[in-house]
Amino acid sequence: MKLFGTVADLYERARPGYPPEIAESILAYHGGTPASVVEVGAGTGKGTEVLARLGAPLTCLEPDARMAARLAERFPDARIEATTFERWSPPAGGVDVLACAMAWRRCSVTW
């Protein structure tokens, strides 16, 4: 069950963001703007806010359709894919930055 999507607006308002220095660190590491950025488990875009500052083409993976819809409203220039990382088909040439700010995932464990 995808719980966060049922409260996407509240989730967006209540969850803290990330420091802008993260973008500065990524830019410094790459020596400038990376050619491509993929964010895994983007949610409503708290990490996306920082990654969008990189100025690179941005793809956001978010399996919850309601969260992905909220994300698309906030970041109309980003490519939003309503999928999990495991089901995502990366481009043939790969990506420069693969980021995951914080993503919760339900895991199934058999004991």
C-alpha cells in the first residue's frame, strides 16, 4: 500500500527540505553542470528542489501516482516517471548523477 500519496499535501507542508549546499557540492564534484540527473523516490520534491538548482535535465522516479502528480505540479520541467528504480529503464548512455534524498520502501522479508 502506498500511504504517503493519500496525504501528499500534508506531507509536502510538514516535511523539511534539504540544504542548498548539496547542489553546490554536486556541481563542484562534477566541475560544472552534470549532463543528466535522476532522483529515485522523489516523493513531492523536497530533494528535487535542490537537484533542480543544478540546471541539468532532471528525471524523477516516484512509484506513488499521487505523489508523482504533486511532483509534476511543482516541477513542470522535470521528467516524471511513476515507477520504482527496479522497474526503471535507464538510458543507454547512463546518467551523471543518481540521487536519493530519502525514500521509504516497503520490504517483504521471509523468515
